[in-house]
Amino acid sequence: MHPPLALHAERLTKRYGRRTALADCDLSVPRGHVIGLVGPNGAGKSTLLQLACGLIAPTSGTLTVLGAPPAADAAHLARVGFVAQDTPVYASLTVAEHLRMGAWLNPSWDAALARRRIDEVGLDPAQKAGRLSGGQRAQLALALAAAKRPELLILDEPAAALDPLARREFMHGLAGFVRELGAGAVLSSHLLGDVAQVCDHLVVLCAARVQVAGPVTDLLATHHRAAAAPAGTEVVWAEPGRVVARGPAVRDGAPVTLEELVLAYLSRAAAHPAVTG
Ligand code: ADP
């Protein structure tokens, strides 16, 4: 039997009234990896992550998380940790009170891990959460989600509110922490630089569709930059004098950077809204 995937979507569609946030998305991402979900604002990232947490229901199509429907039951809920976009915390409670509440609400709470993490990132247990900086609040929200010892951590734009230095620090710390937890993670950002630091899998979402997805090493190995469209490759995006193509290595091809690759798919999506990768 195959181990269940972290996320598996088939023709997943979500509409809000007449607005389509996700259209016929097919996606399979393996467990135990750090998956970066990138795309511009409005691409559908939050919608996908909220579907994965069972906060909203699909209009059509299916989605499974760790092999079961999202938030299928209490046991399944405990296997997924979610850090929502605005890293919500209770302003009038202290850091220590958040940890006590976490312990009370979660049967699998790892109190030692929560305390150690709070200590490592320099949070004062007596500090009221309302007085924390954006970066500290994000760290508290992450510690609370992680102390559940989930198999999958879902983070929706965890660094969105942070300044560039704080976001770099947060993402750097996140990479080591997720490895140490032995959990998988899906994190979204509208900035490739954020997730590129951390992820080994990439999903590019744009205009409600998955444009391309796969292990970063495979994506980099199968995409090339060339002066013209080489035979036997699929052109992802072409502009005068420059082509990004997908396919086997070609003689006049040069490696692409992850940024060039993502930009090629985003440009294609913008120019041909109905195309999927
Ligand atoms: P992202 O997280 O990539 O910025 P979202 O998933 O938040 O994208 O949004 C995708 C699209 O769905 C956008 O056009 C957005 O305006 C729309 N949308 C998201 N949530 C709602 C909602 N609750 N009601 C109506 N439209 C929504």
C-alpha cells in the first residue's frame, strides 16, 4: 500500500459566488516534505489551505489530507497544525497562558517542546501577546501549532506581516524547526524568496490553477533557458531572445533559476489564463 499523500486534490474547485478561487486543481504532494505554495495575491493559496484545514468546503472535486478528508474527526484534526494568515493570538493572554491553553485543548500537547521553542526564540513567558512584535507573534503561533506534534503543519503566509529582516530570520528558523519536528509542512507566500529558503517541493498557483508542481530539484533539472525554442522541449514562456523550456537537457540550454522558472509560469498564466501545467 502507498503511504497517504500530504495533500491530494482531484478537480478541486472552489467558487465564492461568481468568483472562482480554485478551478479544477489536480495536485499530489508527498508526506514528510516542506512544500512551498507560491503565487501572487488572489491566486487561491489561502483558499487551498483553508480547504485543507476543513475551514471551508469545496464547491466540487475532492481533497484529502494525510489520506482522509480534511478535519474528518478529532483524531485527524490533531494530525494537522494550522497557522492562519494573521497569526492570531489572544492579546490579553500572556505567552505562558497561551501554552497552558494549548495543553488544555490538545490531548497530544508536547509541553516540553513548547517551552523549549519559546525559550529558543527569546519570548518572555510573562509577556502579554498583545505587546509582542509581529515576528514574535508569528513565533508564538508557530510554537502553539507545533506543540500539537502534528504530522503536517500548514502555514498561510506566516511571514506576511514581518519586515524583510524579520521574515528572513523567521523562515530560516522555520526550516530547522520543521526538520527537527520530523513533520511535513505546507507554507504559502506571495514571495518566492520566502519559500525558496525552506521548501524542497514547490507548487505554483496562479489564476485559480496549479501551473506547475514538483520537487525543486526535478523542476530545476527539467527546465532550461535557451536563445530559441529547442526541438523536443515544451516552451513555457518566450520573450525576444529568451525562452524558458521544459524537457530534456538541450545543447544550447542553460539552467534556470527557481525565480526564472516561477516567473515563466506566472507570465504564461497571465498571458493565457486557461493554460495549466
Ligand atoms: P491568495 O491566498 O492566493 O491571496 P485567496 O485564496 O485569498 O488567494 O483568494 C482567491 C480568490 O478568491 C480571490 O479572487 C479572492 O478575492 C477570492 N476570495 C477569497 N476568499 C473569499 C471570500 N470569503 N468571499 C469572496 N471571495 C473570496
